Amino acid sequence: MTGDSPFGTEPSATAARCCDDRLQPGCGDPGASVSVRHPLTILRLGLALSHADYSRLVARTHLELGHGHMAARREKVSRWESGRVVPERSAQLAIARIHSVPTAEVGFPCWPFWLYPYSRLVLMTTWPWRCGDVVDTFRGPGPGRGLGPAHQSSLAVAGSGLRNFLLYAMAALADRSKPREPPTASSVRDVLEGRVSDLEGMHREAMGFGLEAAVAGEFGFLTEILAGSGNDGVTQSAILALLVRVAVVGGAVHQERSQFTAAEEYLLLAVRAAVAIGSEPLAASCLTSLAALHERAGEFTGSRTLRAAVSAAFPRDAAAMSRL
């Protein structure tokens, strides 16, 4: 894409390197999978830094924070990521500063669990967009869980980060072949479809009041089924389509309660799933919902960017939604 794209300029050099083959899941380790990656690994790769470069960054930040000199050794970062060594408190504070984690959240819960919500955002916005990779982004804590109170009413992805997310989404969608046909109707699929339809009905009738737990439960239930689908792309596509619908309800429910962080995570996941299964109407609908969230949160620049993207990439879908 060029600078004339309605989504903004080209991704930054750092963001572009995040999609480089060197940073794909399993890089350097044929048996590795993003689902078992340490959250620090994900955050480091999100900055496109080697172990050595990251160790120097931590050491420099450690000194800037007034914690004194710290040896910058790549082996130290490797041991942290392998789980063999827990960083000292001062090193954790330096890591938190690098990744914009409030000091009050460091150590609550213990290392490395306080990193997971932040590594999840990296997975959602910069990780590869193939179906199997998207499956991995759904694992872990549910949207909004684990983030401190300071983040519950804010949006994490805006400005250049939002533009890069759109560029990656549109590029990945353009590479998709026709969506796979869903598997033949079965009793299991009928049950799952019925559960999601019931949830959508409850939201329409109750306007989301008290539905946070129901949405989280259904989201977690479908995610477990998705995780057990192995390499069956047809089943993955069918479950991802249902997860899109649940995530859209989750986004609406949390938006109605001004819980913008959780709403944003649900909708970012919905966009990724819609793109992974190659559904332009679903992608357009999810991006429109994300635009509405940005408006509700007072982030009007992001809302305009999202609506321009939908109008340019999916003119028919945008026109249909404007009539609703």
C-alpha cells in the first residue's frame, strides 16, 4: 500500500519489522508456538529487538530510573524468557517503563503474569494474520482481564498504532482466498449456533445489563473448542465466525458500561477473526463497531480513520450499514 491509502501512511519501520519472517512464531525454534511464548518474548519481538538489543535497552532504562548500573547481557534476557530466572524488582520496573506498564501493577500478580495483558495487545495488533496465528491470539486471559484500573476506561490502540493495525488487516484480507464453506450442519454446530444466538438475543433485550459474565463465559467456552480444533481449518473458520459474533456483543456490553479497554480488546479480536476467515462483511461490521467505540471514548480522529477505511475498502458494506 502507498501513502495515498485511506488508512494513513505506511507502517512504521518497527511495526513493519514485526511482520518480518524473522519474527514469525517458531522463529529460531522449529517446535515453538506462539501459544507457549513467554509474554516478555512477545513484547520484545513487538519492538523488533534481539536479546542483545533488548538487554541494552533494559540496562539503559534501569540506569535512567536511578536503580544503578546493570550488566547488559543477552543471556540474562534469554533466561528471563525461558522461565529459569525471575528478574529482580528493579529490572522488572525497567521492563515496565519500556512497555508503558504503570509501576503500581508491577508484581501484582507476580512475574510474569502482570505482563500478559500487555503482551496480548501486541499479539492482537502486530502478530501474523494467518488463521492459525489468530487462533493463538484468543488464548490467555479474556479481554480486559488483568489490566489495572487506570486502563479500564482508555483505548490502547490509537494514532499510528491504529493505522498500522488497519494496514495489516486490509493487506491480510486482500491475500485471503474465498472463505471456506462451513462444515456440514451437525448437532454440535447447531448447539453452538443456538448459544450464540441466545446471547445476542439477551443483549438486544437487556441492552447488556449484567451480561459481562455471560459474554466472558461464552467467549472462553468457544476459545477452548477453538484451541482443540488442531489443524482443521474448516472447523477453525466455523468457530472463529461464532467468536466474531460473541466478541461484537462483548464490545457493545463493555462500551455501554464505559469499560473501553475490554470493549476495544473484544473488537480487535473480532476484526482479526473476521479477516482470518476472509469475510469482508464481518470485517466491515467489526471495524464500524470499533469506530463507534472510538467515538464513545472521545477519540474522534481514530473514528474518522476507521470509517474512512471501511468506506474505501468495503463501499457496498459501508453503504448498507449506513442505512441501518
